[in-house]
Amino acid sequence: MANSKFEITDERHPINPALRRIRALRDIPRVGVKAGDLGGWIEHEENLSHEHDAWVFDNGSVFDNGSVFDNGSVFDNGSVFGNGRVFGNGSVQSDAHVLHALVQASEMFRATLFRTSGEPGHHLIVGCWQGAVPDFRAMIESDTWVEATPEQIERHRPELIAFASMCEARIATWEPVSS
């Protein structure tokens, strides 16, 4: 590929051998990467864009249909997988936890749940709604949704309650954050 930003080396990840380490083919000054620097781990070329300044650092990993593009970055032991995406100036770092879902039920919606360092320890984005899972559950269990008719509320409520339960189950698997 002309103007390639990275190459995939033969070095395999010690735990997940489907992942291979990347090496920079050109400088990426914005993020401090020099040509020849080793990066993190990806499964295939489509996991990391050759455009802009996106990069996977350290032991960061991107696999399945996960992707990092624009100026997105993955650091430390952060992972992006499934259909997760990091873009804009977004980053995933440390032992980050991200759940990204594109749910096609009675109506399609995109949702992302990720762990945060402050209370309540996570942030949920569903369409244009943002907040904590308990607030999301309280909203969908109420009859006061913004811009929704009573018929829409009744049609979507069971699916959204199930999605809230899935988010709660994922949060329950997260190890406590050590200080």
C-alpha cells in the first residue's frame, strides 16, 4: 500500500497468537512515533487505519472487527474488539473495558459502554442519550421518554431493558480499580 503507516511483523502475541505486533514505517510526530518503532498488536490490516495519526501502543490490541482510525489510539493493555471503534481523538488505555453494540431489533440502535475512573465507574451512550446504566434503566422503565410516543415506549421497552441487563452483567465482570 502506498504511503503505508505500519507493517505487521512476524512477532506473535504470547497469549493470543492470532495477533501480531506492528512496526511504524513512517514518523507520526503528533503521537511521538518514529519510523521503526514497534507498536501494539493487531489481528489484520483493517484493524488500524493507514491514514491520519491513529496508533496502537505498548500492549494495546485490536482484533475481530475492531478498528482504530482518525487520531484514535490504544495504549497499555487496552483492547478494542468485536465491532468496537476508536476514532476522532478517542483513546482506550490501561485495562480498559469497552462494549460496543449495534442492536437490530424492532429498531436499530448503536450503543457503547465503557469503563471510567470516576464514579459511577462507567459511561453509556445509546443513540444520542448519555449517562449511567442505572439512569438508563430508570428512564426506560418510566413512561416519560423524550420524543417517544406511548406506543414506541411499549414496543422498545423490552429490548432496552434486556440491553440494560447486558450492560449490568458486563459491569459485574470488571475487576475493582486499584488505586
